[in-house]
Amino acid sequence: MSSKSLREPGAAVNVQTLLDEHAFSGFQWRIFALCFFIVLLDGFDTSAIGYIAPMLMSEWGVSKPDLAPVLSAALFGLAAGALSAGPLADRLGRKVVLVGSVALFASACLASAFSPDLWTLTALRFVTGVGLGAAMPNAVTLMSEYCPASRRATLTNAMFCGFPLGAAAGGFLAAWMIPLLGWRSVLVLGGVLPLILVLLLLWQLPESVRYMVARGYPIERVRRVLVRIAGESVKNVQRFVLTETAPASDAKSGIGVVLSAPYRVGSVMMWLAYFMGLVIFYALINWMPILFRDAGLDPKTGALVAALFPLGGVGAVFFGWLMDRFNATRIIAVGYALTAVSIWWIGQTAGNLGWLVVSVFLAGTIMNTAQSSMPALAAAYYPTRGRATGVAWMLGVGRFGGIAGSFLVAQLSAQHLGFSEIFSVVAVAGLIATGALIVKEIFSPRPHGEAVGRSAAH
């Protein structure tokens, strides 16, 4: 599409074609940065409770099984937030739900720093989780809808790397802050930083341009955004359209699209894969510091080694590059299979700090790479009118895997399973995720190349 053709009176401009044919602009990089920091702070606040758990045990005199409710409270909130926020974002828009969710988890995290007891902390962690659960899928959706198709998985995965980096930062900061300032300081930081981010989002974050065109927003509002991407070439355009090649669905609502015949099998299999990935993630991120302490490491060393696990998610950028060029579902399935092997290996390295460090970092790299690639897979799988719901429901249903993972290790410990046995059981979840993606690949229909038009005009 040439600049000349864009200036022709009455010419309709396809929004996705425009995004595909123009260089990734500074305006789009700004959207990327804002979404990255949303997900980074999401990761920090989600994992913070695991790093302060050993201090809660000593200060409040609670046992490991007693910690299960507070460790999993945010996960129940994450599920509730994601399941509700996706349909809301498909109805009201990405930005309003995204800004509101960040404000909610920031306020609740800050309040939780002043909890007087375990039950108050548990309740506030649930509210924090609602905001966290609503923020992440909408950040992924909005980012994906500003990406050129040829780089969508790479850019979305790179943005999603903020989550494991934020979780890793929580570990490193907790190891430094808790001895100096106490465990509450970690939660104060987790509340203040996203409150600052809310102000930036209100000022700088636009609504999704694909969403605006699909919903028929005023032409001036759409053009105002696209001029910042394509320059003067779209200044006089009078009509924007959005075409999508996807299996046909007559459903009107977001959840109707997700559960319609063309998408049903793929949706359920992605839910299962993401569920199992979070069984692994939360079983380890919440319990590794305690398991390492029981294996003989001092608390500070245990926290630092455990912090290597989420840090490995930066490998998702490489997976995104592969997903943009090859079969994305198969790429992630291989990642989950390797995850199973690497998690099992952690259990074999007890007593050797050097090999434990290597095994935790390697397992984290592979596991978080596969898991961090799932939102991009979901965003590419659904059409615009169901994309926010599709991504959010995968994340929301998957959150119950995080709840299961938190309780799983508590139950395995109660059964007196050893260090290596616990990691062997957790590794099985990786094999189940691999099988789910293979089923998705076999049974999900391929796009038929049918175009669905949407427009924005005077």
C-alpha cells in the first residue's frame, strides 16, 4: 500500500495492512514500554508473597500448611479478574479496563503491607489478585493489536517477559530489603510503583486501534492514532477497515466466540496447557525458598537461587521469533516437554549448590519461555471481537493451576515426600501440557481465508 494510494479520496485503508507495511514507530514502542511495565509489576506483585513467606512463618508463628491460603489467595483473585476482565474489555475497550485493573492491584498491594494478621493479608491478596488478573490479558491483547503480523509473537513475547523479570526482581529485592526494612517494605514498593504507572497510562496509553475500527469509533479518533504510526499518508483518509482471516463464527459475544465450534477444542487445550504451566510455576516460585531451606540452604541463599527460576523467561523472545516463522503450537509443545525434563533434574541436584544454581536457571529458562509464549499463541488464535476474552479466559482458567500448584507442594510435604520426589511429581505437569498442545494442533481447524470487514467512517 503506497502513500499515494492512501491519499486517494474515498480510499479505504486496511488497518492491519497499514501496521504490516510501516516500520514499528516510536509511538508503538511507547505502547510496548507501558505494557511491559504493567506486566513487570504484575510479576513483582504476584510473586512477592512467596519471597516474604519464610518471614511470615517466623514472625507470625505459622506452619507451612497454614501458609497455603495466603499463598493462593491472589491466585483465586487472578482467576476472577481474568475471567471477568476479558469480556469487559471486548465490550468497553482495552484501555479503561487496563487502567482500572492496575489502580486496583496497586492500592490493594499497598494496603496489604499494613496487614495485622494472616487473614487480613489473605483477603487483601485476593483483591490484589483481581487487579493483577485483569491487567495482564488486556496488556497482551492491546500490545498484539498494535503489532505487524510478521512480528506479533516476537513483540508480544518480549513484552510478556516483563512478568518473569518482575518476579525475579521480587526475589533479588526481597533478599536485600527484608533484612534492612522488613517484609512489609516489599509490599509497599509493590503498591507505590504501579500507582505511579497509572498516571502514565492515563496520559500516554491509547485505545487499541483494531478495537476502535471493529467497534466503529469516530474516524477522527482512529485517524489521530494512525497518523502517529504512518504519518501524513493517512491524514486525509475517510474510511478505515479491518479484515480478518479466521474460521467463521456467528457468536456475538467474546465468550461465545471462544466456545464456538471452530475454537472450542483449541480453547480447552490451551486452557489445559496454561493450567499445567502454572501448576509448575507457582508450585516452585512459592515453595522453592522453603524447600531449599529444608534442604540445608540458608534463607538468603535460598531466595537468591529461587529468584533465578523466573529470570529465565527472557528466552521467550527467541520463541517468539520461532513462532513468527514456524508452527507456533509445535514450538511451545516442545518447550513444555523440555520443561518436564528440566524440572525433574532440579530434584536430582540437592546437596550440590553449583548444580542446583545451573538446574534452576535452566529449568526457569525453558519453562518460562514456553509459558510466556502462550498469550501470544492465544492472541493470534482469536478474531478481534473475541481476542480479549480468549486471552483472558486462558489466563483465568489457567490460574486455577497456580492454586493447585500452591496446594500441591503443601500436600506432598505433608505426605513426607523427599526433595527429589516433589520435583518429579511437579514435572509431570509439563508432559500433560505437551499433550494438550498436540491435541490442539490435531483438532483445531485451519483458517479458511474468509475476510470479515469492519469500518470506521464519518
